[in-house]
Amino acid sequence: MAAGSAPVPVIRTQGLGKVYSAGTEAEVVALKAVDLVIDRGEFVAIMGPSGSGKSTLMNLIGCLDTPSSGKYFCDGVDVSTLDKEALAGLRRDKIGFVFQGFHLLPRMDATDNVAMPLGYARIPHAERRERARAALVSVGLGERAGHRPNELSGGQQQRVAIARALVNSPPILLADEPTGALDSKTGEEILALFKRLRDDGHTVILITHDAHVAAHADRTYVMHDGDLHPQTDAEAAA
Amino acid sequence: MTLLDILRTAFFALRGNWMRSALTSLGVIIGIAAVIVMVSIGQGTQAEIDKMVSGLGSQRLDIGGAGGMGPGGARVAQGSRWSLNDGDVEAIRNEVPTVQYASGSLRGNTQVVFAENNASTSWQGVQDDWFAINDWQIADGAGFQANDYAGSAKPVILGETVRKTLFGEDSGIGQTVRLGRVPFTVVGTLKPKGQGGFGQDQDDMVVVPLETARRRLSNSQSMPPGAVQQISVGIDDARNLGSAQGEIEALLRQRHKIEPGAEDDFAVRNISQIVATRTATTNLMSKLLGAVAGICLIIGGIGIMNIMLVSVTERIREIGLRMAVGAGPRDVRRQFLAEAMLISLIGGVIGIAIGVVGALVVGKIGDLPVQLNAQVVMLAAAFSIGTGLFFGYYPARKASLLDPIEALRQQ
């Protein structure tokens, strides 16, 4: 925790590194000493080709994994010392995930899909449905609350997924190729939604391999062979 | 998640694949129904034996005539020779210290007639101790007096079934009934004992003094004077049964002048031994039935485990997603455990219903003693929950140990 009145960055990493199969011949250094600071209300894109280590970085930022070296403070909490239960609690309270494949549960309607994270936060059933409906309204899907995923278009399904990520009011919204499964027009709509969420004070981190998508963000970082650096003008122009 | 949430989630997950869930719980249904039917039969049989034990008493020995070689070398049945007599009864009573009661007896069948009513029944000719040995109590009337046993009087005591046939609501005390052609005076009625351990009606008989029976009722031409068919002996303590049996055997061999090594002309039966054998048999049967029920439950449980493992594999992406949005290993484990337990609990409830009906049907049609009680049902319910818990734990644990990154990556 930072002292005084200085705002705590939602994400701060210090020399964050990840090594898979350490000490064996199959050893892979996926992430090399990454320092990254993201403040509340920023819209940041992390770009890179597949194999560059951006998935590893996302898993670490998303508290799905723990680092091999360095430190990660997620909204001020040191992640490296936490066990699986505590990590799950941190994901529940701090992070909203949006996936490329939407990951909606087909047997539930949109409201129940959105309400699901609240169950793990031990929110009463009635309040859950209420908050889920409010989240659906905020992504422009108030009318579709009772529909099942297979009755919705791809763009609508992704909106449901974003509503699910928002329902717990987490400080971090982590989107992994959120437009990857959508046509370009629908993709633009989703990106516009992220910008609006940023304007409402949410922190959005967008992980993508697509420069056009990354261009919507306020700041873009590029991953390359496990190194993270801010995007240069040349890269942006490419 | 609260318990209600967990159950609701589990219910919806099972309903999503209801055919599979129903087939899976069928294993538990069969297992639990089997447990109920088997345990009911086991308990019923044991209760039957207990009743038999209490009816026979555990402190008695019965001595009958032995079989042996008849004329022409043909074997004849036990008790068909007149080898026992009044002298043996007196000797046993007087010379074996642990003997408390001894009574010789004769028996036969007869028609009992009163006015226009008649009953076909059996008679027992007995001595005074017979009532104590067999725990017969007089319900009405004075019973036999000391001089009734001399043989000249003709008193009779009626069993409840015979009394009801002849007299309906009346006790019949003081009335004259005919046993065959011989008139007897009713001096008492016996308190009813109901059905015996072998299913016979114990109250369907009349009792007369031994000597009277000998003179008036026995129609055996070959019967020597003073002979008895059977000697019943009451021992002072159940622990002395074995030693008393030995002493009586030695005494009778001596009295009957049987050479060492020669075959006895009498047989001592220890009924409590017979009962003990039957109890052991029943216990074995109960264990076998229990094993069958247990195997059914294990098969049902393996079915649950199998389907839960399939379910974990199928829903690996769901598990990954739930973990990503904040479900900890504990939440995931509970959810899958709840599904397994819900399957087995639903199976248990249906199985209990089928088992109770089945036990009643088996009791009615199969003519087996069946005893149903709340404990059996509780036991079955506990078994069904236990099955779900035991066989659901491994798949649930497997789900909880999944790595969310790997699980999310699955297509």
C-alpha cells in the first residue's frame, strides 16, 4: 500500500518474470523482468504476436498464475505470496475477464450468466439478478436479459460477457482478443463500448495481436520475446 | 456460494442432462431399494426367531424315544418306540440336582364336541410341572387339582382357539365336553400364546392329566403301562443345560441298562441349540443379503463416479470460466460434490419408496417375515448420501485441482 494520498496504481509490476519448466531442457523464459504501471481509468493495449509472452503476462495480471520472479501488486495487493483460494478471491474482487470465445454457459439465460460471479461473492440471489440486469442495461442489452446465449448474435454474446466482467465492479477489466471472433463492424462497436467504460472510470487492458484494435487504446505496449516496451511511432505507423 | 446456491446450481446442471442423471441415479435407486428389502427381511427373520426363543424358553430339554431297529431290521422314526416311562420322569426329577421341573407327556388328536359345536384338535396328557416348563398360564378356572392327576377324574383345560370354537364368548368353565366319546369337565382355560415360532397355532389344543389320558384317550395297543412319549425338563439356569443333558443321558442309560457303546433308546433334544443354529443361519443370510445390497450400492456409486468424471471433462471450460470469475478450488469441489450427492440423494429417495413398497410386496407374496421400521429408512438415506459423498469426492477434487489457464484453453 502506498503511503499518503498518492493514488495506488491498479497494476504495478516490478521485474516480473515467468519461466516454464525451470531447470529442465524444456525451459522456456516466457517473460523477462517486466515493469508496468497502469493507473485507474486508463485504456491500455498490450500488443504482440503469438508466442511473444503476452498470454503469460495476461495470466499474471489476471491473477490466474503466479510469477517466477519479481513482484506484482494488483490494486495494491502483493500477488506472489497468495495461494489458490486467495488468488480466486482476488480475481473475483479485482478483475473482470472478457475472452475471445465469450465463454457463456449455454444452459443459463443472459441474466444468470452475468450474475454468476456475484454468487462467489456471496451476494443474495435477488440482488444478484437485479445487479445483473443493471449491468446488461449498461452494455445496451436490457431487452435481451432473458435470452440464452444461442439466441444471441456474436456481438450480443460479447456484450453479455462484458456485462459479466462489469457486474462485480472490479477495478480492472482484462480483455483477451475481445474482437477476435467478431466481424469488423461488431468489433468496432465493442471497442467503442470499452472506450465508454473507460470514460466511466473503468481501467481497461486490451490484449491483442491486431494493431488496428490496439489503436483504439490510449497507450499501447508491445511484447516481443518476453520483453515489454512502449510502442514506438514507427510501430504505430506500421 | 451459499448452500442453497450450490444446490440450485447442481440441480440446473443435472437437469441440463436429465436423461443421463436419471440413468445414473438408477444405480443408487436399485442399491437403496435392495438395502431396504434385504434389511427388512433380515430383521423380520431375526424377530421371528426371537419370538420362537421366547416361546420355547431357553432352559429346557426334551427327551423323546429314539428310533432304531424295528422288527425285520427296518429303521423306525425317532419317538416311535415306548422306551420312556413314569419311573424315568421321577428319577430325573429326583436324581439330577439342576432339574427344577420334569413332566412326562402323551399326545394325540381328537374331536372335541360341545352341544352342536365341535373342533378337531390335539390333546396333551401332562403332569403338573408341564405348565411351568412351557410357561402356560391359566386364564379362567381353577386348573387341575392334585388329585386330578390320579387318573380317575376327567378334567380338561382348553386352549384359547378351542374355547372360542366351542363356547364363543363364554369361558365354558364347569361345562361338559366330549373328547371323542369320553365326557370331560372343563376346569380351566389357558392364556393365549398366539402363533408359535414355526407358524403353528399354539392355542389349538386341550390339556388333560397324564394318567387320565393314558386310560381314556390313548388308543395305542402296544403302549406298555406307565409309558410316556416325551419327558420335558426345566433346568434351573440356562448355563447348566449342557451338564444337565449329560447327567440325564447317563441316568437314562443306566436305568435302561444300555451297554457302553450301544445305541441309546432315547434322544435328548436341546431346543436352545436348535434355535442357536437357526440364529446363526439367519445371521449368515442377513450378512449375505447385506453384501448383495452393498454390492448394488457400490455399482451405483461407481456409476456416479464415472458420470461425474465425464461431466468434469465435458465441462472443463465451464470450470475454467468459473475459476476465472472468482470460484476457488473449494467452490468448484463443492459444486461437483453437490451434483454427485444430489444424484444419489434423489436416487435414495426414489429407492426408499421402491424399497418400502418392495418389502411389503415381498412380505405379502413371498411369504417371508418382513420388518420395516424408521431405522431401516434412515440407514438407507444415510447410505445414499454416503455413496454420493464417497464416490463424488474424487471427481470433485479432480475438478478443483484444474489449472484455470489450461481449463480455459480447452475447446
